[in-house]
Amino acid sequence: MLFADVILPLAVERNYTFGVPVQMQDKIKIGCRVEVQFGKRKVYSGIVKKLHANKPAVYEVKPIRTLLDEEPIATEQQLKLWEWMASYYACTEGEVMNAALPSHLKLVSETYVVLNPDIDINTVDVTDDEYLVLQALEIRQQQKEDE
């Protein structure tokens, strides 16, 4: 099986290894963006730093969800520069990557709230604040959690 070490746009001390699904193994390249799930609900776009066959012994490997690029957006030379910068400036490669990439190339998941279509808001016993949320969801079918 093929594995990929992925730089995540987070202040984590190391890069994490993800499994490369069979259908991606001929297409994935170092420097390409991939969509990965990190934690229970968060989805990020990271950059493949290394491809290898070594399965991590410490944690269960999650598969890469999506390959976002056909061609690399970062060269191996850039990845080496990011590694040096992280070392020199005492930060993580993810923080360097986050600063180096334009915002349209980043993917960070957001939580959305949606209204259950089986619920009639007029028959549910809710507080005034909860009723306002339900009304907002009726008008706009989904809302960001922070809205």
C-alpha cells in the first residue's frame, strides 16, 4: 500500500501520514494538494510532502479523501525551503505553508446547521432564541455554525 506524508495548515509539530486509495496511486504526486480528514469532523487541504510504503505504527491511518490537483502546486525545492524556514523561524511547516499559499488554495472545513425537513417549527416547544434560529433556517436552508 502507498502512504503520503501530508503538510497540514496547522501548528502541529509533525506531518501526518495518510493512506493513498488505489484509484489515486497513479495520479498522486509530491507537491499536490489533497483533502484529508483530521480529527473527527475537520477537513483540510494539505500538500503531499513524501510518498512511501511505511505504515505508521502509532496511529490508525485514514485515507486521503480527494486529490485536488492533477499537477503539483509546490515544487520539491519549495517544500525544502518551507522545511528550512520552519526550522529557522522555530515554527511548523504547516504554519509556513499557510503563510505561503494564497487563500483560494486552502480548504478548511466549516460546520453548517441545517433544518430537519421532518420538523414543523410551529409544533416544537422551544425557547425564543431557538425559535429565531429555526425561522432563520426556514428562510435560508443552511447556516454556518458561527452565524
